[in-house]
Amino acid sequence: MILYDCITAPSPRRARIFAAEKGIELEKVQVDLGTGEHLSESFMRINPRCTVPALALDDGTIIADNFAIADYLESIQPQPALIGSNARERALIIQLNNRIEVEGFMALAEILRNSSPRMKNRALTGPVDFPQLPALAERGRARFQYFFPMLEEQLGDQEFLLGDHFSLADISAFVVTEFAGWVKERIPQDCNRLQAWYARIKARPACSA
Ligand SMILES: N[C@@H](CCC(=O)N[C@@H](CS)C(=O)NCC(=O)O)C(=O)O
């Protein structure tokens, strides 16, 4: 399997950490988002959505979405279970992961993609250019203020976001936490339990993948 990756970007990092936690070795091919390699004809033949991560299976099938990649890797190598060990756990992990996606990743992407001069006309990923809307950057920042307090409440006194077991939701939230630094957002001082969670997750060897 080949993972089309970009070492500096948050989304493929989620897939790298997920695979590393499972001990799955993936061949990595770097796609340089900085020079627009993801918009080249050759990469569009691999992933017409022009995004990374994209996982190429040995039969040539391309899986170009983080959750689908995680779900595939979980199916071919169930242990350690990162998307739950039963139907209830799986549903709760997927539910929280979606929330992290929408309220964390999407809010940060709204800020960054609608304000960074580097992303002029690239307000959305994909093959089509869209102009930046500064009001969306403002809205992204406003809604991101609710993200870390939401996670702090979710965490409570648990070791991981959904209890005793490290899961896909911890990976996604960890990557959002580091991505937030790009737009000068960080875990608020009064979210003490989340600060401690972050230190615990960062210390995991797979999180430096
Ligand atoms: N939902 C997708 C999003 C992937 C995504 O947005 N990747 C970014 C890198 S973090 C990308 O490829 N950006 C290309 C661009 O900026 O045009 C996933 O998580 O798989």
C-alpha cells in the first residue's frame, strides 16, 4: 500500500498516526502542496479531489478520505481496535470523530483558507478555485472558541476522550490541537484536564509519525 502524504499537512498526519498505532508500515509518497503538486495532472489521475491523504491499495484502488482509510486499516488489521470493540463503542467514536472534523478541522480550515495570502483563491480544497471570504475566517474563529471547552467536557476525568481506550477520536483531536497553532489558537489555560490529555497523547511514539 502507498500513502500519498504531505509531511507538513495535518490531514495526512491523521492517517500516518493511525497506521503507526496499528504497526502497519505504509510506503509514503510525498505530494508537495506548497508547489501545487496536488493540482498536477499526474496527481489528479491518482486522486481527482486533489487532496491528501490518499491510500493506494495493491490492486490500484484509491481511498482518499481519512475516515475511509482508518476504517479500511481497522478492517484488515482489527488489533489494536481504534474504532471500538463493539457496536456501541464504534458508534460513539464515529460520532465524536465527526464532531471533531466539523467543529475542529472545518473551523480551522475556514480561518486559514479564508485569510492566508498563500491560499488566495484556494478557499476550498479540490480542483476548482474559490475566492476567500474574510467573513468566513471570522466565523471560523468565533466557532473554534467552543471547540476546546467541548473536548474538556467530553474528556472529564477519563484517560482518553472516550474512556479507557485510545481511539481514532484521540488521534483526530490531537492533530486538530497541533493544527490550531497555525492560526494561533491553543488549549485554554483553564482546560487543565485537556492539557494533561494532550501531553499524554503527544508522548505516544506513533504521534511523532
Ligand atoms: N476530508 C479530507 C480532507 C483532506 C484535506 O483537506 N487535505 C488537505 C491537506 S490538510 C489537502 O489536501 N489540501 C489540498 C489543498 O490545499 O488544495 C480527509 O481528511 O481525508
